[in-house]
Amino acid sequence: MASVSNNDDEGINGINVTPLVDVTLVLLIIFMVTAKLIAGHGLPLDLPKAASAGVTQTMLTLSIDAQGKVLANGQPVASDAALREQTQKALRQNPELRTVIAASAAASHGSVMHVVDTVRDAGAVKIAFAADKVAASAAH
């Protein structure tokens, strides 16, 4: 009978890096594709700059309180249809309308996104979010 030599004491003489390169390239492609998808679904924020002399910007200000109640330019909005109608009316008056959403910190994310979806469905594309500046000592 022939004896089989099993030499487990020998070290590994080389490392095959091909699988490592393959996995790295696949991960790179996945990251590139998902980054493109994430950037595509982001909200376009067009924050207004300082107005020059004689030029005013028309804005629709939407406020959302902690309970999810919506106010448009300080007036309560009864339903989504009323909000959609008010947004479309403002857009007919000024196609360059800017919509500013000021939501309470206690408002749910779902209620804010519902208002954003309703306004976008009505045709508004220039949407900004209002926020108060954090004091420098509280930011750290």
C-alpha cells in the first residue's frame, strides 16, 4: 500500500487575495448604488436668502404643533384637502412660492412627513424647514 504523507506542519506559503478583491468591489458597487438612491429621495431644501431691495418673497408658512394640528399662515387647516387647496391657490398666485414648515420639537415625524407629502402633492417644490439656533454652550 502506498502511504499518504500528511504534512500539517507546513505553513501557508501564499494568500489568495482574489476573493477579498471581489468582495471589496461588490461592496463598492452596492455603496455607490445606494448612495445614488438615498440622494435621489432627499428633500430638496431651498432656503431663502436675504431679499434685495424692492424684492419680496411669497411664502406659505405651515406650523405643526405637538398634537399634529396644522396652521397655514396662522389659520387652522381642517383637512388634507383644505391644505392641498390652500397650497394650490397660493401657487396659482405665485409659481415661485416658498413653503416653510415650522414643526414643534414634540411633533411626530410621521405628522411632519404627512404635511410635506400633502404640500408636495399639491405642487410645491421649494420647501424649507424652520429651526431655532442652538446656543453655543448647549451645542457641546
